[in-house]
Amino acid sequence: MTDAQIDQLISRFASPSAPPPSAAATLAPPLALDDLARLFDHTALKPDTTEDAIHRLCDEARTYGFASVCVNPCYVSLAAEALADTDVAVCTVVGFPLGAMLSATKAAEARHVLREGATEVDMVLNVGLLKSEQYDRVEQDLRAVVEAVRDEHADALVKVILETALLTDEEKVIACVLAQNAGADFVKTSTGFSRGGATVEDVALMHRVVGGQLGVKASGGVGSVAEARAMVDAGASRIGASGSVAIMQELEAEGSA
């Protein structure tokens, strides 16, 4: 897409009364080892994830000082207890992985996970409604979750998962604008359960639309230092990865070489 086409879509769909994000959602690009660690949402969302795996995830996040652990809702309280004396946030998912649940269901789930100890919520946009051009309904769905989160925990972050592999570039732009209209803090590329994950091109496009206002989370398939750096250079201010430890070990090896 050309810049002119992007700007036309932003002008068409942007709301002048969009609420601001709840907190500073964007971060400066990392310059040092510790800075990169603080960009990672250390993730374990597979359906066969065990309690032992969550304990390991939290121990690793504590060791490296990751931004958060991202776990399924049933493990939020376990992670919150394990990380209570740290700066590592507990992130979880809502409407995951399809995004096709009723808005009231998503909002109720968001309230419950915050009460369990989450302070970051990654919700899945309703892709089918977006592709049906039901843009008002998509925005209402997003807003329902954002408002539920704000009512329950004013400083909690909301990240909207677009599932970019299923969208055209035009749909990605529209989805970003709708997320911003609804008051979200981040837009995020992927669930990791669809046919593709984060790409540099998608991160750059999303940053072009929301940069300076919302953060961009690159998630799905980021597995090396080179890939992480490429995402940050493209505009990512968070990275969701299950291989965060391996990336940090690779970076440490670079530093000691």
C-alpha cells in the first residue's frame, strides 16, 4: 500500500474522540541486553502446557527480567503468585485463539482474569466480522473488552491481536484504526495458532498506522536475535515468543564472543 492509501483509510475510519491508551504503550528501541529482555512477553499458550511448565516459565522470566509471562487464563493466578515479588507482569489471552466469541463473553473473561492477577490482556479481534465489513461491530467488540479492563484495573494494558496472516493490508490498517478508536494500548500481529506469524512488513505497516500512539507487539515465529532486532527496527515495542530464553542466550553469546 502507498502512504496515500494508508492515510486515506486512517482518515476514513479514525474517530476524533478515541480514548488515549491507559499507559505509555510504546518504548524506545532497546540498546542493551537488559533493554531487550524488557521487550519480551515470555509465552506458553499451547493446550498441553502443564503447571510445571508455568513454574519454569516464571522462573525464567524472573531470571531474565522479561516484561511479562503470557499464559492461558487457567494459569493466571499461579503465575501471579509466582511473580508477586517481581516486576514481571502477568499477561493472558481473551477470546483466544479465534476471536469469534460473543463480546459479553470476552468482556466477562477479561474481568475474571484481572481479578485472578493479570495486568495485561491480549484479546483476539473478530476476523470474520472484519472481513464481513461489519466495522462498527468489530469496534464495539474491542471497546467492550477495553471498557471491562478499565473498569476493573485502570492501568492494565489491552493488546488487540489482529491475526495478520488472515488479513489483507487494507484490513490490517482498518483493524489498527479500530483498535485505536476503542482505546487499546497495543496492536499485535498473531495468535501463533493460524497459518502465519509476525513479519517485518506487517509490523512496519502497523507501526505506520499507530506509531506514537499505540505499541506494536510482534508475535509468532520470532526465534533469533536477528529476527527480534528486525522486528524492533520495524517498530515493535513488544515481542511475544516462547523461545525468549534461547534468544537471550544467543545475545549473551554474541556479547561474550
